[in-house]
Amino acid sequence: MKVKNFKLIVFIGIWFPFINFAQSFAPAAGDIGTTAIHKDSSTLVSWANGIELHRGYLNISNKSLGFANFGHAENALNQAEGNSFDVVSLGDSGVAILTFPNPIKNGNGFDFAVFENSFADDYLEYAFVEVSSDGINFVRFPPISETQTSTQIDGLGLSDCRNVNNLAGKYRQGFGTPFDLEELVALNPQNIDLDNITHIKIIDVIGSINAQFGTFDSQGNIINEPWPSEFDSGGFDLDGIGVLNHVVGFEEKKNPFSNLIKIEENLIFNLTDNKFVIKIYDLTGKITLESIENQINIQRLNSGIYFLKIEFQNQENLIRFFKK
Ligand SMILES: [Ca+2]
Ligand SMILES: [Ca+2]
Ligand SMILES: [Ca+2]
């Protein structure tokens, strides 16, 4: 979703994809055969509630422009809103790693769904999707793109979701792209328990058809999608991740935080730089504590659930914890 370019929506009605390839895959939300899952579907049993965010570039071929900056980490948590604004923009090659109240398991059919904020069925920004059961070893859903690769889809260009599979962002806002862990069984991924998925990694597809910058599907085809997109909201815009099959009887992990929270140096952050900030929010979103040191004393907080957020340059971490 390119918030700054709403006025261009009026052109959509007279555009159409001028090259149609095989169109092998599921059609748009509302069409017969679609796999789109509505954000209010009763099949969704839980939503991501933790995130590690690494913003990508406004334009990876011109890094001096800086990073995408629309939205915040928390906009990717809890139920998707299905609007244009409650999202976090990843930018070229941006990455978000989401965590969940309960581990995800390979149940019947689709197991989780990723929500983006496209305003139309044919303005589509894609992301790779990987899963992990330890936060270290990840396996990617094998993406396929049959979109033509001869003409660059520009920053506001259109495409057809029937040409892609196993890429998040197939469907317009309010409709999630579903993923079935069963598809990964045949890959026999090492060190990954497909019935105990704890982390999902979302990686922006860089839509350039120039191999110097672009990204490829599982069959070696470069993936053509809107690029460059030098907007604050450039790249994949994550609204939320909903879960269809999770491990029941699992109690939400209550981190035993009671006094001092120390940020380990092996976090992605360069603590020597001293330009990061730690914030503690309560459930209403109010900031209750703040620190620019690598530790924060939470002794005076009442018992309850809080969010800890660390901001550092183009990165944000947000975790939910229980104060004793
Ligand atoms: Ca499944
Ligand atoms: Ca992209
Ligand atoms: Ca959201």
C-alpha cells in the first residue's frame, strides 16, 4: 500500500495485466477457488504477539535514501485491522520475525495466514515466508512466481495473484494468504519441528527484475513486483499473522521478569553506539518506563502484562512479558 499515492487508485479501473502467463494458482479474494482467509474468520484462533523488526531500504539500489519508516513494530501484532494504516512497512529486503502466544502445529489444511494491506486485488507486494521451531533454524515455503520477467512492474504497477504461490501478499487488505506446514514435510527440514513452530520470518521480496538487486523463486525465476517503491511505506506492509492450528493446552510463556531487565549484547543491537531506547508499555499502550541504558528496572511496576520495546536505528524489538 502506497499511502502517498491514493490519487492513483483512479487509474486502476482502466488498467489490466497486459501479459497473462499460466495463471496456475488461486485467484483473488471473493473469486471461486480463492484461498484467501478473512481477518474475522472464526478459523483464526490466535495472532502473533511478538516481533523483531529489521527495516529494509526505500530503494536497495540507492541506499543513501535510508530505510522504509511507515508504521511501527506493534502494528504487526494482534488481529489484522484490514486497513491501509495499521501496518509496518518492511522496505526492500526488510525482515520481521514474529512470535506467538502458542506454538503453531501442522493441523488439517492451512495452519496460518499472513495479512498485507494492498488496496486492490492487483496491486500486490510480496514477501517470502519461513518458519522455525527454535528461532535459529528456518525453512522457507517454496515460492513460485510465474509473473512475466521482461517488463519491470513499477512502483504502482499491477499484477495478477494467480501467478504466484507460497508468497505472502497475494490478497488485498483484510484477507490473509494462508500457508500449510504440510507442504514442508517433503522437504524434511533439519532441526525444525513442524508441529511446534514458534517463529515466522517475513522477508520482503525485492521486486526488481535486475538480477543485481532482485530476488528469486524456488525455481530460479526472478520475482517481478512493484519496484522501486521509494515511499515511506515501501515494500511489504505487514498487518498481522493469524493462526489456524496451534498447540492447545499450552500456557502462554510468562517471562519471569521481576526486577531488572538486561538486554543481552548478542541481540542484534550495537549497544556501544548508545543510540537505542528501551520502552515499557502497559496493555493500553501507555509508556510506563523508559531507558537509554542496556537495562531497565521494573521493580515499581504493578504485577501484570507489559510490552518491552527496544528501538535502534532501523530496528525494533517488541516482546510481551509478565511482571510478577
Ligand atoms: Ca496443515
Ligand atoms: Ca518488495
Ligand atoms: Ca495491524
